[in-house]
Amino acid sequence: MAGDSYRRIKAQAQGYEMLKLMSQAKQPMSAAEIAQGMGESVNTVLCWLMTALDAGFVRRENDVWEIGMGVALFWARVKANLEGKRDRIGRDLTSIGADHE
């Protein structure tokens, strides 16, 4: 596949890993907890968190952080797309069944 030859952006991949770590937590996490879980400095994690905050992917309450609604909007779009596919496949199956009766 042509896309396999493109280089990866390390900082972006680390941001995704941070979001994955946060999504697996049972409660909001401090920047220090996130940094420890990622093996990164708190300052680096705070830069990632502030960038993610600006995008709506995380939210902050006092000194803890959690996944924000921006991430939920991605899931809502994926769910809507899958429901649309399911409906199209259902119509196709119904049409195929009607053609063979």
C-alpha cells in the first residue's frame, strides 16, 4: 500500500497514546500520572494536554484531566456511518430476496 512508505509523526502518535491511556483510566488523571504512564516528563505531557484541550479532546477540572467531548464526536460519526452501512446492506438483502421469489 502506498501509505506504508510515509513517515510517522512521533508527537502526534504520542498524543494518540496519551488519549488511549486516559480513555482506559477509571477516573480523571493528573498530568503527573499521565506522564508516569507514558514515561514522559510532566512538562511534555502538559504541552500535549493543552493542545488536546484546545481541540476539545480533553477537559480539565482543577488539576485532573479526562477525555473530552471532541473524542465522543468522532465515535458518534463512526456509529452513524456504521448504522448507514447496516441500513444499506439490509435494503440490498431485502432486494436480493425479493428478486428470487
